[in-house]
Amino acid sequence: MNTLYSFRRCPYAMRARMALRYSGVEVDIVEVSLKAKPAEMLALSSKGTVPVLSVDGRVIDESLEIMRWALAQNDPQDWLLKDDPQGQQRSAALIEENDQVFKVHLNRYKYAERYPEQPMAVYRAEGEVFLRKLDELLEGRDYLLAGHPSLADVAVMPFVRQFAHVDRQWFGQTPYVRLQAWLQRFIESDLFTSIMKK
């Protein structure tokens, strides 16, 4: 059986679970306590971080790789934008900016007390640069790069959700109304609600 070691609230694990669910790959999900990581997971991946997918004797321990693997099995709505090379490049660039830059600002904003060098508002403003970019991409369409969800939407969404949840009232009052609607659409989708069930 294919096994996914996951942590329900981890944004990396969320995006892996969404891709697996969407592609219809059957996996056994093992919910991991981050304080007591299972020995069998550590035996598969010494990194000790979720998600870790064990499939057909192969171990994939990067969330984006898990997503790409799942979509290679089945991609009914063309998340990979396979006939759009420019879209694929834009998708890769957005995900890289999310993972390398936005995630740093998100961590500092969310755990501002650990980073007393700057006030929380400074970290939020740094993260807002990415929010503004996403909101602009949504002009005239419901998703970031196409008229349907793509890998970029699903890879980025759990991190935007986390940023929004630090101070929901603030996020609700921002001018990023397209982004707010995009996030809400995902949060209410069957795909997201199904992977967040306890």
C-alpha cells in the first residue's frame, strides 16, 4: 500500500494531500505527531519533515515532487498546463517565489515574537508584496494562470491561507478582493474540505 506521512495543518502536507486526492491515487495517510515522529517515517527519510510518500518501494520526501508524481499518474483538469510552456514557466517561478521568499516572510509574520528585530507590521508588509502579485494575476479570471486551477494555485494556496489566518480581520479589510475570493473558493472546495477531515 502507498503510505503518506502527513501532518494535517502543515501547508506542505496539505498541498501534497490535495494533489494525491485530485489525481485519485490511493494512499494510506499516517498522521504524524511532530513531537514523536514514527521510526518508520524516519527510516524512509532522515529529514524528519512531512510529507513523506512511500510508493511502490520509492520514497518521495518533497511536497512539490509528490504533487508532480501524483499529476504524472492522472491530471484530469490539466493542472500541469501541459500545452502551455509559458504557463509552466510562470507556474514554476510562482511556486519558487512562494517557497523561497514568501514562506520566510510568513514565518516571521506568524511568529513575530521570535524575530524581535522588526515589528510584526514590517514582516506583514514584506509578505504583502506576494499577495499583491497574486491578486493582480487574478484580474479577469478565477485562478492564477488559467481559467481552471493549476499546480501553482494548489501549491501556493495553503501558505496564503496561513498568512490570512494570522490576522483574519486585517486580511478581510485588505484591497485584495480577488485573492480573498480565490482563497475562499479553495477553502470551501470539496478538494480542500476532504483533505482536512480529521
